[in-house]
Amino acid sequence: MMLLACLISSQLVDAQSQDWKPVAGKIMSPWAEQVDPDKTLQEYPRPQMKRGNWQNLNGLWQYAITPQSTSSIPSNFNGQILVPFAVESALSGVGKTVGKDQVLWYKNTIELSKAISKEQVLLHFGAVDWQCDVYVNGTKVGSHEGGFDPFYFDITKQLKKGKKQEIALRVWDPTDDGPQPRGKQVKNPEGIWYTPVTGIWQTVWLESVPSSYITSTKQTPDVDQKVLKFTADIAGSQAGDQVKVVALDGKNVVGEQTVAAGTEANLAIANAKLWSPSNPHLYDLQISLIRKGKEIDKVESYFAMRKISMEKDTKGIQRMLLNNEFVFQYGPLDQGWWPDGLYTAPTDEALAFDVVKTKEMGFNMIRKHIKVEPARWYRHCDSLGILVWQDMPSGDLGGNRWDNHPAQLSGFNLDKERSAASEAYHRKEWKAIMDVLHNFPSIVVWVPFNEAWGQFKTKEITEWTVKYDPSRLVNSASGGNFMKTGHILDIHNYPDPSIPDPEIFGDKQVLVLGEFGGLGLPIDSHTWQEKNNWGYQSFKNNEELLQRYTRLMDDLKRLIPMGLSAGVYTQTTDVEVETNGMMTYDRKVIKIPESTLHQLHQSLYQQSIQ
């Protein structure tokens, strides 16, 4: 009888999986065919703090779209949705818009593995856009606001006897009808503005932990002092608890220290191998919670010894330094959108692909543009050796005043006036993003604002960011309103390269070109729509594109001895109707060969600044 029941259950799951299919009508990346609803994004989602005892909950869930007034779990659902793809995406299998007047519900009956159910159980969400309430077995366990930061709830008390447990979510996302950070999402996509992303868009997972456990770590390298500064937050800590930290280079222990829980460890790293794009060396880290000589909890992590700073060159111009040496930073504006998954790459191989290709093209940096990626993306950058400038996703854009010409710096306050709620959303999520991304060594620059989009209290926000993380440089407003604050002066100029006047600005701030280029080439059968695609300057074929890009590189090269420390080319891929990418939106066509780009870019890194 039990065997028959198992067979029926297995056949039901198979039938449900066969019912799922991507929404037709849009181009798809090569990895869309590899998406399996029974094995969706199965990789461990938190590479900076790994535990062995976990359970992936990605896969087919039930969904319902109801009026916003609905506050209780619906009794009827519309069908199935493939988590973690946003409901508007093709890979969700749904492809529907929700909007501010409706809410999106999820429900799933899961089976706890035996190992998970033995201890305390944490329910994790990589990201849910935007506001959500979480229920376990009909009981609300908590709420969260923020579309770009991970969160979790301890659901131990809400679990019932037996393996089967019910998880439900209520999600509301007003997109551009609300003041929350939302990047480039709008309800009516056009031009540089894209499709809304609503609901779960990163991995959902369970984790088993003891009653006292490590909740987070903070790892900050100090290259000059040859130490790694380390702290850990502990849940359920008791008097006398200790934290043991062991650093390894391969199998060799290179540093070890045990300190009282809640205090900082300074782990000496002798003869450190410094991380850089040419040598992205990573050390492993083992962290243990010790009580009365016994190991209570243990997590695995990693770190790199890397320093980002600024200093004047022989001409008195501020330069951006990596490990105390000038390295010209050049990379693409990377928006991280997918034609099939929107915010979510179809597979981990797809997630890594853009980083791999960026490296092969000879770039050494990426500006992650007003989006936050899953943690595994930053791990790929760490491993491959790509410097990252991390933007804060913008929001509340209405009513901006904009004067972005640095020659007109006059001290006038052009900041937007935000409501108290709008300001609070920005501050809360920016801090959450900085906290969760702190340990990734590839991130060298924080960018609180982009192009005056919702830019407010610039000096205050910038100076808070500088103080909150003094281990990185802060680019206050990339191409936005300049307020003489932060480490970097960043102009945008299309299509040709440009530089702020070094004689006026170079002694105070690093000079960078935060966006330029935008050369467009639509490729038939690889565009989001058949007609009316857009580029800053469009070309008819690959040869014309290469000739113009080569001229851009020649012009950019001449600006480096004058004082330019970095440049950002728009962009990695086409995105929806934008066709400015080095690659098509579906990643099937690379418009200029990687080897050609790599050779062109090498001359940028060989420019003398003396």
C-alpha cells in the first residue's frame, strides 16, 4: 500500500513538472532549455557562510493574484509558478503583471528532510520584491520590506509533527507607483526602463542550526597591517563562549585566533598573496563557535587580502590605487537582466557567463548598475578577478533637479526632497545591501546614487557610507549632481570619452568616466522586439561597430595620463529594447570577438601616469 502511494505521489510530481513550460513570445538564452522544475538553481546560495545541513525549496509552487485587500491565504490558486523566477518572467511559466492594486500569493507544501527537522529551522529568502508576509502552517512568522536583500525567519515553533509543512507568502510590489528602491523597473517599459519584477526572484531554502549559532560574519582585510579583521554575530550566545577563526591557503593554516564571542579578531596573515584581477587569490576561512571546549556551530567562508585607496600622482592628481599601485579600471555597465528570467539567470552557469565573458574580453572591472545580484555572482567575480563597483538601486525618481556638469559646481542644493517613508526605505536597504555584500573582496567602490535619480541628502548619505565602510571608496553620484563629497568625481558622456578638468578637480577627488559609449547594433532574431530598438549611436554591421569602438579606445587611452583613473562602457548585453551591448540580450551573439576586445583593452592598462 505504501509503495503504491509513493508511486502515485511520484507520478503526480512528474505530471506537474511536465505541465510547466516557459511563456512563449520572447527571445530566450541558451540556458533556458536546461531549466528543470525539479532541479531549479540547486547550488548553495550563500558562499560566504556555508553550512552543510540545508534544503533547497526552489521549484513549482502554487500562485494566485488577488485584489490588494486580500489579507488571508486564498483557498483557490490560479496555477503553478516556478520559483525563483519573477511572475512577469517567461521562466516562471506565468508571465503576468501584478501591479500596485493586486497582490501575489505563493503556497507550497514541502517535505522536511530528516536532518533538517532535528534542530532549529531557518527559512531563507535570497530576495523578494518588494513587501512580503510569510506564513508557515497558516501562522504568520514575519514580514519583510526590500527587494534586494536576503532575509530569514526562525520557523521552528511553527512546524507541526510529520514531514509535510505548508509555506505561504503574500507579496505586494507597487513598482514605480511606490517610493521604494526598484532600479529600472516600470509598469510601462520603454527605452532604458524595463519590465517589472514582482515576488520571489532568488533561491528559497531551509537551514538547520543549533540553539546557539553564528548569524553573520564581517571580514575586512588590512593589507598594510597584514591582518584580517574579523567579527561574528552570535544568536543565543552565553557567557564564556568563544569564536575560533582559522585561515587556510589550500590545506595550509596561515593564521589562527580564538577570541571571546562578540569581540574582534585580528588574524595575522604573513607574506600575504594579494588579490587582484591578474592574481585573484582567495583564502579559505573556518569559523567555529566554542562553548566549554566543545564546538557548538561551524561555518565555512573565504576572504582575500586586497586594498583599494586613493593617492596623488607626481602631477598632484588623485589616482585610484589597488594594493597601493595604480591600476586603470575599465569595465562594462552590467545591468544583470535576462530575456527569460528578468532579474534571475536561468542557471548558475548562465549567472557566471557574463563575468567569464567580461574577463575574456579584457575588462578588469564591472559596474553593477542599480541592481544587486545573488551572492553567487559576487563569488564568481571574486574567483575570476573582476573589480566591482556596486550601485544602490534607485527609486522615487519624480521631481528631480539635475545639473551634472562639473564645471558648474556651485554649492546649490539640487537634491530631491523625499518623504520620510521614502528616505527611510533608501537608508534601510542601502545599509542592508552594504552589510550583506561586505565580505566580497571584488567590491571596491560603493555608488549610493546614479544620475540624480532620486538623489537626496547627497553629502549626508555619502559621508555616512564613507564612515560605515572605510575599507572601500565611495562614488557619491555616478553622473549625477555633484556635491563635493566622497572620493570620486564621476561624469557620464555619450558616446565619446571625456574627463573632468584635472586642474580644477584632480587634487581632491579621483576622476572617472562612469558611463560612455553605448554603441548600438541590433542583431536580427536576437532582439527583444522586431522593430524600434534603440542605441545611443547605432550601426549597421559588426565592422562599423568595431571601427567606432576602436576610435573610442584610442580617445580613452589619451585621457589616462591626463588624470583619468577609470572608465565604464555601456554595456555588457543588450537589455530589452536597448541594443548597446557587447552581447545580444539572449547571449547568443558576441558582437566583437573576445580576443579582439582583449587586445584593444591591454593598451589601456599600459598607459604611464608619470
